Amino acid sequence: MRKIKHMKKLLALLFLVTSFPVFAQKPVNLSTSKNGTPIYHSAGSGANVGLGLSFTVDSATTRIDTHNSVPNQPFNTMVYLEGSKKISLFGWVNKDSVDFYRYNVTENDNHQIVEDAKPLSTNVHTYINNKAQIALGTCLVANKKLTINLYKITARSKISTTIIYNKDIAPAKIFIIALNKQQKGRSYVEMITKLDSTKFRADKITKSMAIVLNRTDLDFVYTAYLKNKETGKVLYRSNNWLYEYFNPGFPYLFIDAAYFKKPGDYEIEIIPTLSNGFRSKTFPDKTTRYSFTIEEEKVDFFSLEGLSIYMVLFGVLSGALSVYLLRVYKKKTAEKLAIQKIKLDSIRSQLNPHFLFNALAGIQNLMNKQEVENANRYLTKFARLTRNVLESKELISIAEEKMLLNDYLQMEQLRFHFNYQLEVSEAIDSDNIEIPSMLLQPFVENAVKHGIAGKGNEGHIEVYITLAEKDLILKVKDNGMGYDSSRNYAGLGLQLSKNRISLLNTIYKENPFILDVQSRDNGTEVTITLTQWL
């Protein structure tokens, strides 16, 4: 009985706080439990190097927000703290691997306080087979940013990074607002005043708006929204900050002029946001706002200049109309050719010789086993899938898309033996609502071939089609190993799908398609939002 009580006490000592934010409206001690034992908080990183990182805080801490993701970095996480003055870092590793780990700690991005250090084993009993606790030291974190890099000396290229941020997240500061224009093959930038409530015109040569921010410790936490001030509708949102153009690496993004060319009042909001895949936390009190008005272009036809313009337009009206119609025809022809190109690329991606060989081999295997009924059923599904891919229908019903996905997933089950779940919300009229043909299939194929192909019966794929007000939401999730979505991998097919969605956005300008890919070490989730589709 005494041993059991001692075990419970130590298990309480090893309690790891989950990924949900911990903060208090009333003063709460986040450093120790009621019986005085330290509370270990999970930092949510280290899976790619086989180390579970955790930490303890002091009694001054008022908030802990863990497992915050870093865009396009599946093995990097951020921990947000408020009020902390000191933390202690710990890890959980296999006992026979303790000597292989090293770590670095950098303070405020410019001062390395620990370099290639070897963690020390502690005497804490883990009660987990073959696991040991290691200590990475105690750090002063008052108003600081710490960056911890973990790696094994046997695999130095695999690095897990955790950011401990114990500073005030400041509102974004706009450095430059500019319009990108193009005329007669020449591109140039027109600077816009940073003063709020400015007015300007977005003429036909205006291609986009550039928003450039001052550098901060956490550029990636800011999300930019473009809103129609009259309706409050969000026209565009992005946190895809770029760094290549401005020196010294100021973050910037572009908003296509199609979103703000219509005369009216607009507002840009830049809001800090922490996200970990389960929930998002915004800081509305840290919002940066910039309002502007797009004015209508006016021409005074009774002025000398206006009359001259009118006479010129009148004289060349027929020629201008012909040129315009020719341009429209060429544009539509180019879009149709691009659509056909993507369809052909999609066919080559989906029905490559390797896939055909394995599918037919699977059917032949059923025939050899005298399972004629199963062979006929799968041959029917294979024929139906092949026929649909070769058809030229641009739109199909959700019911047809579901049937084709079922056919494809059941075919691939012959090879990989995974489990899957395919659900369409009951609120959706799946027989009458149409979407672009084979929109989800490349992402489902990607989940099969590059996500769960090697997991056998443990592999699982989930496909959901749901509603969010007037938006149609399509999701594909798998429990594979994940990948770095910022890199281009041969065979993933993501670039082909992104090109197709970009082309669809030029056709359905009033109903933009938004693609979001979140990949981590425990799987990948792809979300396609068809805005105002219903």
C-alpha cells in the first residue's frame, strides 16, 4: 500500500499539461500542484528526434499556451508564456539513447547561451518502460525569447526546434503600403501613404497591393484580413509572409487587385494569431488597422481633354471593340487550354502505369483464387473510375464525387489494407450541389501513397464534406508521418493541385477557393473552402 501511494505521488509529479492554453482570471499557481510537486508542461516538440520536451515554470507565471504551430515547419513549435521569470527544461528519452542527444539555446535570436550541450540524466523514476528523464538546465526568461534546438549526434540533419516566448506580442507595424502596376510590359510600384482613411484609385493597370511590415520576433503569427467596411465581409485573408524582395528581410504579402478594385470603403486588419490545429487564439487588442477608399474614375467629357478623348474613342470604337472581343476570345481559349492541360496532367498522375499494373494484378489475384464475384465488383469500380477520369465534365454532383472516391479508396485497399471514413453532411443536397470534377481525388491519392501506404491496417484516412454558413468545406485527413509542406516533393502532386485551384479562382472570382495544408509528424490535413458556394 505504501508503494502504491508513492507511485501515485510520482505520477502526479510527472503530469504533463495538454495543448490547451492555461491561464487564469483569478490567481492560480501554474508551477506546482496542491501537494507542492512541480507541474510538467508539454512543449509539444521533439517527435522527429525521439525526445519529448517538457518544462516547469515559476510561481510568477500567469499564462501558458503550448503546441503553437509554425507555418510550414511541422517539427517546430512555439510556447507562449506571460509573467514567467524562470523555467526549467526536461526531456523524456529511451534510456539507451541518453548519450546521443545534444541541444543549443539561443536568447533573443542573437545570443547563444548554450552550445552543443549534452543533457544530464535525473534521478526521477518515470514508471515508463525504458524511459529516462533528462535535464536541459534552467533559464531566465523574463521578457525574453528562447530558441531551443534538439538533435541526435547520429542524425544531425534532423533538428527539432521549440520557441519559448515570454514577451508581449506587439501589434504589427506597417512599413510600406504600395500598389503594383503594369503598363505596356513595364512593372512599377506606386507608394501609398500609410495614413489611415486615405483615398486613391485602382485603375486597370493596378495588379496588386503590397503590405510590408517591420520585422518582429514572431513574424509568422500575424494574419492579414481585407474587409469590406460596409458589409464587414472578409474578402481575403493570408499569413503567407514572404521575405525575398525587401532588405533586410522585411515580411510582405500581396493582395490581388481583384479583391479591392470595386469602388468603396475597405479595411485591412493584421491580427496576431496562435494556432495548433485544434484551436486558434487571436489577440484582438493587438490589431493593426488600415482603412482606405477606392474612388471611381471620373472623366469630364466637356473639357477639351474630355472631348478629345471622346472623339478618339468614337473614331476607333469598332476597332477597339474588335480588339476587346479578340482578347476575350484568346483569354477564354487560354483558360480552356489550361484546364485541359491540368486534366491531362491529372490523368497521368492518377492512372499511371504503376497504378494500372497493381490494380489489374489485384483483380487477377482474385480471379486466380476463384473469387469471381469480388473480382467482378472491383473490375466494375475500376472501369467506372477510369471512365469518369476520361470524361470531360467540368462539374459533377457531390454524390458522384463521393461514389468515385469510394471506388478509388476501395481499389487502393486491395494493395494497402488501410481503413477509411467518408462522410457528407446530411444538410448538403449532394445530388444537386455540384463541385469541380475530381477536386478531392489528388489529395486523397496523396494521403494514400505518401501518408499511410506503409502503415497497413493502422493506416486511417478521413474525408469530410460539410457546410459553414454558405461556404462548402472539404477535408482530407490521414495519420501518416507528415511532411514539410513548404518544400516540393516529386510525386506528391500538390503543385499540380495548387495550379488547378489557382486557375479555378480566375474563373470563379466571386467564389474564391481557399486551400490550406497543415502537415505534422502525426498526419496531414488538407482543407479546401469553396467560399459562398451555396
